[in-house]
Amino acid sequence: PRCTVIVLIDLGDVILNIKDDHCHSSKPEKILIRTFKQAVQARGINESTSIPQIFDEEVARIDLSTLSITALPSQREIS
């Protein structure tokens, strides 16, 4: 079957809307990485906490049993 899902994202790669359902399995690591990046970026905009500290706190929050630390973007890639 052909996947008919439509995902709208903004220029910052933030998901705005999802229409329909996937008919195939997604890659959980990509979802975790996207969520991680969005959390770091949002906190960087809304808080006075340093980016390295935010990065470390968000790394501590994610489940690294399902995602290798090497798959995460660096602080520089997120900024």
C-alpha cells in the first residue's frame, strides 16, 4: 500500500500538522532526534540557560537505549 500521509513543517523543521496515518513503520530514532532538536531550540529561545546546559539536560531526558548518542546532532548543528 502507498503511504498517503501529509506532514506540514515550517522552515525550522517544526511539525505543524499531520494529515492521515502512515501505513508503514516510522524510524523511531528520527522522531527522537527531531523532538530533541525542537526541545533544545525552544528552550534556547525561551530561557536564559546556556545552550550547552540545555543540551546536556535534554540528552539526560531522552531514552538512549533506543537511540545511540552518536546519532544526536551536536550543539553546533542545533544552533
